[in-house]
Amino acid sequence: MNLESTLRARRDSGHKLLVAYVTGGLPVGGGETWIEVVRAVAAAGADAVEVGIPFSDPVMDGPVIQEASRLALEAGTTPRGLLAELAGAGGGAGGMGVPLAVMTYFNVVHAFGLDRFAQSLSRSGVDGAIIPDLPLDEAGPWMAEAVGHRVETVMLAAPTTPDERLVAICAASSGFVYGVGLMGVTGVRDSLAASALALAKRLKAVTDKPVLIGVGVSDAAQAVEACSEADGVVIGSALMRRLLEGAGSSGVAELIAEVRAALEAG
Amino acid sequence: MTVPPMAAGSRPFPNNVPAGRVLMQGSPGPTGRFGEFGGRFVPESLVPACAELEVAFANAWSDPAFRDELSGLLSSYAGRPTPVTECARLSDVLGVRVLLKREDLCHTGSHKINNVLGQALLTLRMGKKRVIAETGAGQHGVATATAAAAFGLECVVFMGEVDVHRQELNVFRMKLLGAEVRPVSSGSRTLKDAVNEALREWVATVDSTHYCIGSVVGPHPFPWMVRELQSIVGNEAREQCRKVLGGSDPDYVIACVGGGSNAAGTFAGFVGTGAKLVGVEAAGGAAIGRGGIGVVHGMRSRLLQDEDGQVLEAHSVSAGLDYPGVGPEHSQLAAMGRAVYRSVDDEEVLAAFRLLSESEGILPALEPAHAIAWLTREAGKEIPVGSTVLVTLSGRGDKDVDQIVGLLG
Ligand SMILES: Cc1ncc(COP(=O)(O)O)c(C=O)c1O
């Protein structure tokens, strides 16, 4: 399955897009595995799932995802092990019924080997990669490997990105364009930042690729608000906070279903 | 603001800036590379700020008015030039002729003030009113808090919880200077995590805030800018050594390496001479000695990591060298063989601390005590008897006295 074609088809048939983030390898308790969490959020209405490969020094992440990453690493999670579990579960299309993208930091990719990482994603049924500390100017070598293995690289755009650069980022991005909704790291916020709508509008003006807003989209109301300009949203910390609190797959599926219902209602 | 050219998909990696040409001379080019090291691996939110800083520094550095203002501050406020001291008694003990570059005599007690005064002026020039910094030993935090007080800037310093305890005196100093100290409880709770937290804060406040980084680390332009601001150490020392040594340069130039700023500043003055350059790392933080190539804190360099690229925790008695990474220019100097990097363990460091205190009446900080320790161990071995040696004494030991009383009893 292909991330961008799936998201485009959903959007073009009149739906708003919802991507859920889950930290891979996190011990979720209650006799469940994180793979079951991924499956549950897909079933509850996520159009794609972003699987975090935990890294020791996640500079784009706030306390919730930092904590989830720490716990996953403590539990012995490795990039190879995590991808093997995804492959064992049938990957995105075969296993979860929705496309998957991994989210990780560049040192994980670098240590794996760019070529071998791209190949492993592809073999594990992962469609895309999001690498937040690999900006456009440094992305060339990875992009070459990713394209070679048909991995879609989702590029991030920020509120501070100048107009000309926004165009270049959209041109380079595949899967979707990830608009970082606020100046800050991932985390749960009380309200949607004004910068989220402004960025979504700027992105929509320069690309017809799906534009999703992530970072600081924390509940159904904020998702609906973001989607007044954007094609969709990424929900991360709000979901992970529930998971860390022990809500299990049913608890996070409930959140995703709630957001999905709100998006369908507009 | 200018943005670097879009090069996605087109630039070879590692890029092919000819090694050596950019070395400690001029700028590392728009890609921020020292050979295959360096770069700008930061979230998109920070890319425009790094680009803005690169332009602002390049302009300031070629502006005689800026250089004059900084020189004035370095002399009237920081106490430059610092002397070079010939160590007669230590030389007798070791059988080599030892000269010390006395950065311990700078205002605030270390070389860190050289960098900070430059970045504080730059902060004002960019119209920003707030600085943030990371600190390990607390010397960079104190220097930043000092400059912030002197220039009326708001200042927040991130410091790992472990370091807050072992460098308590510096925490008080920062607070007395009006800075806010934020203890960092994530990860190893030392310098590495303080950098992470400062980067996270910078992402959230980049419009109003300058990140005053404390060493030759981080995304381009920081490694280049901090080396330039510290090059005064080596440039002064070269001329001072020539006076003492009848026109010659020392055979060996030695400096401790945490992120590598005092070493980079020192080496910058001697890279064009025949001196052998030696960086001394802590055995438990030897990014060049034991690390592999990786990407963290915005730069491609050597770092301590496991096979999956997870960054390992460094371990050193000295908070300032308790860092798993190293500045990219040092990785390149090592790759070219222009400098060598050695390491010493905590025990050797404490012995060296004692030796310098007792033989010369100079209490070194634990960081430069590493450089003294390597000198002590290798005088008459790797360093032939009769050699002349310059060691950069990057800071004074006052901050460490409490800790050392505990360790030496
Ligand atoms: C006195 C002193 N020397 C050296 C260092 C290490 O930094 P660098 O390697 O950047 O000189 C520190 C850092 O805290 C320090 O306080």
C-alpha cells in the first residue's frame, strides 16, 4: 500500500485525514502488545499509523513521548527488533489494513545504514519515514536511498519556514506534508495554536499533496479546528499520554474513534 | 534573512569540501562541513534561525566595529590578554619545559567568557533580548549569566541534575547573577541532556531568544562561530610563546576536550605551525578515542553510541568533559592526523590536580587537569625529554574544591 495514494484517495472522497502516532516497543501492560495498539487505532478510524522508533535523545519531543521512548528503550526495544515485529504482524497493508510510516531520529537511520534502513522498512511493510532532525538541506542522501526502495519520506514544515523554502519542502515530501502546528516540541496543549491554521493555509496554497498538522493537536475539537484549513491531523502525545496512564488499546481506540467521529461530523 | 540553497537530492554525502582547505581557516562553507563532519541536523523549526545566525555572525565578524567592541570588552571586562606562565618547578619534575596559557585568570574563571561575550554582542545585534545556555561544569552557565547581567539580557541556563549537585557553587553564582537555572532530569541528567533541553526550549522561543551554545558543537554555524570566538586563546599564546622561546613555537600544544572549545581556540593559533596538537579526553567521555561516527545535537561527528545509534552516557569526574560527543572540527582534525586525541582516567586527573597545585601554586579546574595529567604521564615517553610544551589551562579549580575535598579526603 502506498501512503500518499491512500491519503489522497481518502481526501478526494471527502474525508478529513487522521494519522495516529504510537511509540513502537512500548510495554503497554494489560497483557497487550504495542502491535495490538497499532491495530486498534487503525480499526478505530486512523487512516495511517506513525510508529515511533525510540531514540535516546529525542529533541523534537516533549515529556510524554520522551517518557514513552525511555520506557520502550528500557524494555530492550531496538530498531531491528521493532521492524521485525511489524514484519511479523504483516506490515501496514497486510497486517494493519492501513499504511504505516516510522518516525525516528537520523542517528538511528545513520547507524543502521541508510540503504539497509530503507530496505528494511520496505521489507517490513512500512511505507513511509518521518525524520524530524533531517531537514531538507541534509536529506539528499537519505532521499536517494528511500526512493530506491519506494519508501516515502514525509518532510516537515514549520511556522518559521520562509515561503520559497515551503515550496521546496512540499516538492521534496511524499506521503504527505507534515505541518508542525506550533513553535515547540510534541506535547499536549489546551488549545490549538494560531500558527497551526496559518501554516496549513500557506501549505495548501502551494501543494496539492495531503497537508496534515501535527504537534500540539490534542483532542477532537482541536482536530476539527485544524481541519478547517488542513487536510488532516496527526495525534501523538494525547494518545501516548493515555497509553502511559494505562488506558490500553481500547482506551486509545476510543480517543481515535472520537476524533474520527468529530472529523466526519465536521 | 537568507536561507541556504536547497540541495536536497543533489548533494553528495559526505560532501566533498576539500579536507584541509577549510580547516581552522575561514568558514566551513554554506553546508557547515569540516570534511565529512558538521552540518545542520536540526528540526525544520530551527533551520531559519541557524541560517539567520550564520549570516549575522559572518557580517559581524567582518565588521571592524564589532571586532573593536569585542576586543575592548575582552580586555576591559574579561581581563585579556591572559598571560603565559613558565612552570619552572613542574618542568624540573617532568623533564620537559612547560608553559601554561592562563585562561583560568579570565573573569569568571575560564575561557568560556571569550565565546560568551561575542555571542552576547551578537544577540544584541540580532535584536534579541533573551539568551539560553546549557552548562555542565557550570562555567559556561556562569559566563552566560555574567554577560546577560552586563548587557541586560534575560538568561535561562539548563543544567543536568547530576551537575547541579556536583557544581553547586556555580549554581549559586548563576542565581546571584540573576539567571534562572533549570535542572534537567531526563536521560543521564548531565551535559548531553542539558543540550537536548536547551534545543527544545530554543525551538519554542526562537523568535525572541538566542541559544548561546558553550562549545564548538551543535548545528552550523555554532562549531565555526565558537572556534572563531575562542581563537584569541591560540593567537595570543602563539605570540607569547615566541617571546618566551626566542621566536620558536612549542613542540607540543595540549588542551583538554569536552565539546572542544578551548582546544579548538588553542589549536587555531598553532595549526599553521609545526607544533604537535594533542587533545585530551576523559577516558569515560572519549568521543574520538572510542566513539563512532553519528549525528546528535545537530552535527555529524564522533560520539559514544551503541550499535543501534543510541547515544551512550559519558562518565567523568569532571562535569565539563562528561559529554558523549565532540565538535565536528576535532573529528576532522583527527581524521586528517593534524591533531591526536588521547585520554586519561579520573585517578590520573586527581593526581595531576595535586601536582600542579603543589608545584606551581595553581589550582586547575578538573577539565584542564586532564591535559596536565596526560603531560605528566607522557613526559619522557610520548613527549621526548627536553621538549617545549604549551598547555591551555582552561579554567581555575575553585568550583571543584568541594568535590575534590570529598574525593581526596
Ligand atoms: C574550565 C573548563 N575547561 C574545559 C571545559 C570543556 O569545554 P571545551 O571542551 O568546550 O573547552 C569546560 C566545560 O565546562 C570548563 O569549564
